[in-house]
Amino acid sequence: MVVEMLSGTSWTGAFTMALAAVLFGAVLALFPWSVRAETLRQVPSSQAQVELSYAPVVKRVAPAVVNVYTKRVVKESARSPFFNDPFFQQFFGNRFSFGVPRERVQQSLGSGVIVDPSGLIVTNFHVIKGGEQFTVALSDRREFEAELVLADERTDLAVLRIDVGKQKLPYLTFRNSDAVEVGDIVLAIGNPFGVGQTVTSGIVSALARTHVGASDYQFFIQTDAAINPGNSGGALVTMDGRLIGINSAIYSQTGGSIGIGFAIPSNMVESVVASARDGGRVKRPWFGAALQPVDNELAQSLGLDRPGGSLIRDIYKGGPAAKAGLKVGDVIRAVDGFEVEDPQAVRYR
């Protein structure tokens, strides 16, 4: 009987290959696999080795990410069942939709980040919007009633406070978001869909994203770390365990993550938190000039090499722009070393 290989090798060739396989197996048996297994089980001891596991970072930052429950009263009309009758609907439709108003308690869930060991928590404005009662659940499952310290719709940020007495809570420190670069590894931590605290990983996909439409603020960090409903208000952290953003919005046609998420940069978050500590009013920058984007046509007429930036079309007398010596017709191409792609990017620099 002849045993054929796929290449048409005869029994003799097959015997030779089998013998080689046996000898190769004998050599492998002598290799110290226990040493290799031990190496694979090692926990990263430095940031340079962190690509092997994110666990050390997660253990350090996860306890500072909380769940935020918001209760709000929704008023709705209780329509009589008579108006739902198919015969009635056929002739009158929904023209008789009035009813006795009634109140219904609605509860929503989001995430938040402890930014002060005394119990100061930052989250998104849209997480607490319209809420009358707020509850914060810590990672150890303890729950506290929370006080709303500051709510700022324009930045989509809010600050809550819980009373933990003399206890010191785990918290995250801010990292300068202006120092973040495209390609940096980041982790997103929150409670998507209410399934429980979840960690996803990704990179910084882009910086200074505008026209997101999530809020008046327009200078987002874009990431491909999975962000889903319930993640709002959660943390976006770097591999040194510091906060660089508050997860706020996603681009999606289905409601789920497709790898395009947006976070409010930590420098803006830190400013809002500082305002909360100082009395609860956000201090906003005022440039003192009306701006318009520089498109291709305008760039050509101005003799610029490319579109981008913001053209000053009006100066407010006595404003910061006027005091700085700027004039109508000037084009702003960068602020603090960061390129300006459109007027939205100037408003919060």
C-alpha cells in the first residue's frame, strides 16, 4: 500500500517526514516550558511593559469611577381607553388625545468620576438633566445621596458631591489634555447599558474635534475605545492612570459603538470642577471678536496656501482681541501652538 501526501510523495517520503517529526518532538520535550510559562504570567512592572496587560492601570483607576442614578418626574396624560378603540380611531384618529395629567417617576443611569477624595464627582450634564434626586453607587456597591453642586449645559458637564464624612475616597488626578497625542493608548471606563463597570481600550484617534453637536463645547478628544449608552460621564484615562477626558458622546447610526467616541478634554473638566469649588459658576473665556471659517475660496482670495483657521470679521471695542492688537481681516491659524481649523476651536482655548 502506498500512502500519498498532497504533493504526491510516496511511502518512503512519508516515513522520512514522520521520523523527522518524532525527532523534533523529542527536542521540544527537553525545552524548559515552565520558564516560558512563568514569563508569560509575569505582571508588567513598568509602563514600557504595559502592553502585556492593562490590569495594573485598571486596578488603580476603576475604584474612582462610579454609577450615577437620576430620578426625574415626568408628566404625561392618561388617555381614556375609549379613545383607543379601533372603531373610534378609524373615524377620529388621535384628535382626542387629551386626558388627566399624571406624574411618573423615571430613572436613568450614567457614569461619573471622583475627582476629589472628599466626595466631589464630575459627570455629564445630560446624565443629570431634569433630575430631582441623585444617587451615586461606588465600585464597592455602597450608595450615597448626592447634592448637585454645578450644572453647565454649555459644556455638558455637572459636578455632584456626596458626604462621606472623614473618609477619603479613591480619586483620579487630571492630566494636561493639551499634552495628549494622536496614537496614545487610552482606556474608557463606565457602565454601558447598565451591565456593570466595563473597561474598553483604544487609542486617541483625533484631537480638537468640532461640529460634534453634543453640546455648545466643541473641542473633543476622539477615541476608538468602545463607548456606549451608560458610559456618559465615565473616565477616559491614559496608561499612567490619569484622567484626560470625560466620555460624552458617540457617532452612531445604530445607537451602539462603531469606534467613534468623543470625550471632553480634562483641561475643560478641571476648569469646571474649579468653578464648582469656587461657588458653582463656570468662568468662560471671551475672545472679543466675531470669527468666520476660512474655506478654499476665501483662502485663495487671501493668498493663503491652504484653507483652515478663522478670519476676524469684527472686533468688539475694548475686548481682549482689541487689546491684543488684532484687527479685522487677520487670520488666526493657531492658539497656544495648536492649529485652529474653524472658529469653534477658538472659543474654549
